[in-house]
Amino acid sequence: MERSRPRARRTLVTLLTAAALAASGTTALSSAARAADADLARNGGFETGLDGWTCTAGATVSSPVRSGAAALRATPAGADNARCAQTVTVKPDSSYTLTGHVRGAYVYLGASGTGTTDVSAWAQSAPDWQRLTTTFRTGPSTTRVTIYTHGWYGTGAYHADDISLTGPAGETGGPPAAPGGLTAGSVTSSGVDLSWSPVPGAMGYAVYRDGTRVRTVTGTSTTLTGLTPSTAYAFQVAAVNDAGESARSATVTATTTAGPGGGGSGLPAHALVGYLHASFANGSGYTRMADVPDSWDVIDLAFGEPTSVTSGDIRFERCPVTECPNVESDAEFKAAIKAKQAAGKKVLISIGGQNGQVRLTTAAARDTFVSSVSKIIDEYGLDGLDIDFEGHSLSLNADDTDFRNPKTPVIVHLISALKTLKARYGEDFVLTMAPETFFVQLGHQYYGTGKWGGQDPRAGAYLPVIHALRDDLTLLHVQDYNSGPIMGLDNQYHSMGGADFHIAMTDMLLTGFPVAGDAGKVFPPLRADQVAIGMPASTSAGNGHVSPAEVTKALNCLTRKTDCGSYATHGTWPALRGLMTWSINWDRYANWEFQKNFDAYFG
């Protein structure tokens, strides 16, 4: 949220500068495969989706294809070259030919882990299908080779089809041993985190819930979602390789927590949330608390700010008379808050905003945060807290790679502080968050500095906070504005300016998504009653404003599955909580256009 007239922001993702491409030529075509050779690539034509392949960013498409009914389409972005790979069992000291067909600019096909010299071939420019081929010989002890295809940074989508690896089949031996060490970690009302020990020779792991296979992953952890609150489940894991599946692990049981979570918020089925400029005017004029219309169900006081970035000491100062000539007295302000609460409204203190950088780097700062925020809540008799951390408040250390088990002090201390406040005030405490898309939905592609470094450490940094507090969270209303393009669950980029952006961004929250493209690390979906869509109230309020007609389209699509446009949602959520806007003041400035549209839609 911004205190001055918003300006366009650059997309925050740190883009890696494309390195100069090595001008190595394509290796010579191999002779015809011997009769004893076989095609060892699994699903090389992508006819069964991405089965057998692990992709950082890719999907199958029906057009264009070289043969059959499907092909791979993958889009490099930022620090991700959209690599798709599979590991194949091979025979030591043997010759192999790798072949595939590609379309696009700078598309690679290669093999690694050969035990001799890893090889690759690439097409500099292929407007139509182009055949790539390369050969290699395995080392004297090599039994597995990884074949892959990928694009290049910032060059756009590429396509691949009909990938084959011909040569003598390796000895697969028997199935691997059963996994050990299966444990249930974080448990919520709708999900369970599972992890287990690696098994030598395993190519993947099959996860079972109550005896039914529900997922296959390549790593040694996963999050199962879509579970029922207050329900006991039994989990097992089996290791998988080319020879088949191992015996299942010992059973681990876990019981999901009670739903629906979020405490006794007392909110209506559909709520209108708005920020009230309580400590500044911001060009839109000061609006007294008593003058806020009854349509607003949650009123966020903007803003509580720290005395310094790392102090944790939050202060809330009323707007001075010099800036807000019509400001009410403290006594009138507090009386108006009580009147709103008596009418069923919730009044929260919002911490942060554009200028309020808060970094709880130490346990002392965490404790100061708790005590100073409590003082504000108690002084004004507020219903709860809104976290509106922006800028550099949250970022991830380089070794912090799993949103389910955060290590970074500013993340860990914030989670601890919010849990302490929730415990102090009880189930009726209202907790909301208003992150930017960069800190949430961008985590679908990027998380922290990334596997190879070079990414912005703030990418996806809100995800561990939301996940740790999902059973305490009343509302998440991501700021669907001041945002760069974000990739949705359809692997397409979506930009501000219409209903499509809000539909795609909200669908991600309600469906869940792999973090940084890792199918073993899935951010579980939130309940529909925990989600509101954040929008600017007017063109003066922020980049990304859309007309009332576009707002209505977004609501129709998400709650009724009508007016959906080009994006196909993964469900219909009539219980979607509502809308948030920046801000009440700017909506008043625009003759209450945002509020009137909400009232007309939800009655």
C-alpha cells in the first residue's frame, strides 16, 4: 500500500543476463541403431502428459506437434531455462544415440551423468520442427544417464517432441528397498507434510493415503492437501525404479486439525475490506472513522510503523492537524471505533505499508514487536492485526529452500510473534495479510535465490508465513496491483488490466501450487472463506485498477464459473469471502464506485 500517488513499479524479479552461447556444432549423426538396441526414453512423444519427465516449467499441448497428439511446450523465465529431464537405466561401456525434434530459439537436447563426456546439441533458430541428435558412450560403471531438453533465459517458449534414446537396455535388477523414516510434519485442517529417508536406486516414490496411491514424487518429501478437518489418516510410501515398486514403508498416522480455522472472526459471508488513511492524507483527503459507510466490514488503520527497520518497536500516530485539518480527537476516534464494532464491523491495525519496513532479525525485536503491537491494540480497543509487509521486510536466506520449514530469522520470528499475539487475544482475534503478488504467487516459479542463485531473495517470501499460520489466518487479500506479469497454473503469464489477472491469481490460492515448480513442495490451497481479492479503488489509488464490469466478471467466474474468459479455473468457490481495496479514502474520492459495485453484487 502506498502513501504517495503510486508510480509504476519495475518487476522485482532479478533477471539473469543471458551468457554468451557457446558456438559448438551439432554432433554428427549416428549410424542406424543395432537390432538389439531399444528406445529407452519413456513417453518421449509426451502422449501421456509429463509422465516420466521432471520439468521446472512445462506443459503438454495439442498444437503444434510433430507426430501423435501432443508435444512439450516450456517457457524459460528469469533464472529458469525450463528444463525437462528424465533418468534412464543404461548399460556400462555402451554407445547410445539421443534424438529429438524441437522448435524455437536456442533449444537444447543433451545427456548428463554419462561417465565419460556429457553431450548436447542445440538449435539456434528453429521456426519449424528441427531434428537434433548426439551420441555418447557410457563409462565403465555408469548405469544411469539423465537426458534433458531446455531453452535459454529470456528467449520465449520452445517445443519438443519425439525424443528417443537408442542403445542397449541396462540391467534394472529388482525393485528398491522400502523407504524408512516416514514422518508427518506440519499438520493443518486440510493438509499434512510428509518426509522420509532416501532409498539407494530409487527413481521416485509413490505416496499412499489410507491404502490408495495418491501421488508420485521424485524427492523425499511432499504435502498432501484437500484433506478433511478433524480426520485421522494413514500414510505409507514406496520406492520406485525401472524394475517396479518396493514394499511399502511402515504406516504413519496423522489427524488433521479442526476446521474451519481462522477463529471466530464474526465476518459476514461476503465482506468488504478497506484501508483507512488514519495517519496521513495521501492526496485523497482525510476520512473520519465515523464517516466510513456501513458497507465496510473490515477497516484497516494505515499504518503502524517501526521506530527503525530492525527495532520491532511499532508506533501508531494519528494524522496531524497540519496535514488533516478535519481530523477528529483521540476520544472521538476511539468512540467511533466502538460504534463500528457495535455494528458488527472489525477494526484492525495494519503494520507496514510502503514506508514501514519491518525486519525482525532478533528474538528481542520479535518480543518488542509483540509488546508494542499489543499496546496499540489495547489502547484503541482493536479487533486484530493486518500484516502489510512490503519492500525488503521479508526475504529468504540462500539456504532457506522449503516454505514448510523456514530457517530465515525474519521469517521465523514473524511467525512466532503472530502466533503469540493470536494466543494472547484468543479465537476472536482477527488476523489478515496483504502481501504483493511478488511474495506469494510468484513463488510458483521462483523461491528465494533459487537453485543456481541470482534470483531476488524476496520471491515467494510470504509463503512460509501464510503456511505456518493458515489455521489462524482470518483473511488473505493479496494486492493484485502494482504487479509485474505472473505465471498462473496454466503456465501462461497474466498481467494486470482485466478480470483474467484476478481470476488467475485467486485460482492459485484456492487450488494450491508447486513452489518453484517442485511437485514435492506444494503450497496447499486456502479455504475460500479465507480469501478476498485485493484491488485499487480507483485509477488514482494504484496501478492495476479495473472497471466495475471487470470486477464483476472476476467474481462471476470464481463464484459461479461464468464470464471466465480464457483462463480455466480449477473449481468454483461461492464461499469466496469478498474484496479488499486500497483504499476507503480513495474510494470516497472516486464517489464510492468500488463500494457501490460490491453492494450491488453481494446485496
